[in-house]
Amino acid sequence: MLRLKSNKTGNEKNKRYSDTLNLPRTAFPLSMKQGIISKREINIQEAAEFDQLYAWQMGDSRSRTFCLHDGPPYANGEVHVGHALNKIAKDITSRVKLLQGYKVHYKPGWDCHGMPIEQKALAAIKSEHSELSPMQIRHTAEKFAGKTIERQKAAFKRWGVMADWNNECYFTFDKEYEAKQLDLFYDLYEKGLIKEDYMPVHWSPSSKTALAEAELEYNENHVSKSVYVRFLIDNIKENIQCENLNIYALIWTTTPWTLPSNKAICFGSNIKYCLVRDNKEDVLYIVAESCLEKMQTIFNNRLEIKDSFPGSVLNGATYKHPLFKDINFPMLPSNHVSVTKGTGLVHTAPAHGLDDFHLAVPHHLSVECFVDELGRYTEQVGEELNGKHVLKEGNSAVIDLMRSDILAEEDYIHSYPYDWRTKEPTIYRASRQWFINIENIKSKALVSKHLLLILEDGFVGIWGEGIEKRNINIEN
């Protein structure tokens, strides 16, 4: 059979009947490939003058004004779904108010300071805080923030958010803005509302900064080394039957690294305690009666109850610390003592816990901190611990130093705060911070609360009842 080959190419063959069809013709693209949808949206925005809507309504004659000063995003990265949710929800509110006849004054801005920006800026140039001076870090962060703002602003414009993006934005690194902040700070100072105080705060050794509660993430599966430690009591009321044996206060802690900072042992005045004898070592321990079952497990059922008494009997008792045997430390009553965990006696380190700190102040206990900003012991605790990291080798070193008085160790899985940026564990660490003394204005604020429309039930009550001062600076 003879096959005749055509001289036409493949494309010509495909189009050989096109001239015989009478199809409609259109300028619209037949495909949505190659970013055509995005280009079309931009053309619509430009043709409809979306970016002129804010200026038009500001120039319109309207008797009522709706003012929205936007809480600023950090200038520390690309936009994400959180930015979209925030900005679009606010834009919907602005447009609803516009339709209701309001003139909308919307002022967006950016927070250009803080550790999130410093972290990203230094990562971009592959440097660490320790490698640059403070001024170099600020300059690097400012340049990074400026570039980030332009990218985020372009995205907000692209989303059609109604604002004057060229003239109405605020930036916290503007010199005028910073000067105004200093004026406000000085005004608060003149009114006696500013105070510097020394107290424990959440501290991130990995970031070398104090953290607000909102900057913490809680790891539900954090593993701590917990220990049961004994402290020799050297002064106690005579009506406790001691049989001329040594009496020890037994405590439990998940932070052995805080033991060198121990300044007191707390008890509950209304908690019932018992005096038990360890028949193997021939010594006596004080534990809460409701915790005895757990203690029997640890001591292999060799504890024998010799006496019981209310916690109030421990008033005035003192004890010796295994690391500081020449000092008498007090046993003190406190309402924060619980019997749900541990022994019913609570190790108290005022530099490393809020309850501990609040107990220390009225009893004039030392709140000196022996841990530096990197989370390492300082030289005040001695050569054995100096320079060791409290969450690493320092923790083990303390356990080794107190080995003769540590009766049991175990891993304890619990929720523990982490730095949300570095994903590393934090500590409580006492340092000097600036605070607004809310106690001085609380009564006026509560009297004036009827002037406010508060959308969240109970907010004023929560704010007014539980807070005496508010931290206003993050140290780094």
C-alpha cells in the first residue's frame, strides 16, 4: 500500500479547519495561567481608584468621626495569615462605619523595636548579639525594620486596606515618636507613677532578656530533675518529741539549681504535719501528714510516725543549709503552701520565684540573685558553681554538692515556660526593672470605669483586683 505524506507541519494541520468556523472573539484571556488573575485584580484596583477611597471620605463633609488607631505589627518578617486576619477585620469595621455615615480616621503603624526584630536582623547578617556593639545592633535592626515595613505595607495596599499609606502611618523608630514617649514617661515620673524595683521576672538566658507572659510558650512535656532534700533544723519548740535525734525539714523541688539561693522554708499554719523516724538512719523528718504515703514509697516503708502537730508549731523554727552551715535560716508561714505535691514544706528562693519574693519582702530576706543574664552562676556561690549554666551542668553540680542531703531523685514531666523565639527554656531571675505603680491610680481607674465601653466581661475586675504594678521595660 502506498502512503502519501503531507508537507504540512503539525501546527498547520491543527489549524487547517480554523478558517471554516465562525467562533466568537474576545479580548479576555482564555486561561488563568501566568498570574493573570493577580494582574486583573491590580487593574481593577487601579481603574476603580481603590487607593483614593480613604482620601475621598476624609474630604467629604460628615458630622461624625470614627477613630481607629491601629495596634502595630512587628516589623520583623513577611506577612502571614495572622496579619490578614487582623488587617481585614479592622478594614471591615472601617468600611461598615463609612457606610453608616462616619468619617473614618484610621492610623496604621509599625512597632520597630524589640527582640523579635533584633533576632531576625542579626540572623540575616549571620551575627550574634555578643559580636556587635549596642549601637551596631540598633543600626542593623533599624535597616532591617525599614525594609520589612515597605514589604508589609505593599501587601496591605494589595489587600485593599483603606488607609493613607503614604502620609498617615506611624513608626516607633521615628525620632519625634521616641521624643514623645520620653515626654510621657517623664510626665508619669513627675506624678510618682514610675518606680524602679528589683524582683523576679521571666528571663530567657538564650535571648539575654526579660520576657512578658505573652512571649512565653509552655512545653507540656518538659522534663525536670526533681529532688527531695533535707535541711537540719537547729531550733524548734520543745514540745515536739525529738528523742534527742536530729530533726530535718524535708522539701521537694523541680529546680535544684535554685537551692544555693534558698533563704527560707515555708509551711502552712493550718496544715497537719507529722514527725517520722527513719529507722535506717535513725533521724527524724517533718512532712505533711497527707504526703506521708508518697514519702513511705520513697523510703521503702521504713518511716515510723512519732508525733503530729499543726503547722503553727513550726513558728520560730530555724534550720541550717547544707551549703551555708554557719547561717540560721527561718521557717515561715505562708498561704501558698500546698500538699498536692511534694512534702508540704516549700523551698523558698526569693530571687527565683514570685511567691518566694513576695514572702521575702515583709520578712526582710535577701533577694540577691547569683545567676547572670546568660543563666550562669556568679562567683558569689563559690568556685564549684561559678560560670556553670543553671539549666545544664550547674543543675547537676548542685545535686553533687548536696548529695549527702538529697534523699531521692526522679525525672518529673510537667508544663514549663519556653522563650517563644528561641524555643529554649526560661528561668525566673531577679533583676532591676521599671514599673508603673498601678496601685496609686487603681482607685481612680475603677471609679471611672463606667465611662468606658468594655466588650470583655470581667476585664476591669481582673485588672483592678490583682495587679499592683506593671512592668514597662524589657531589659536586654
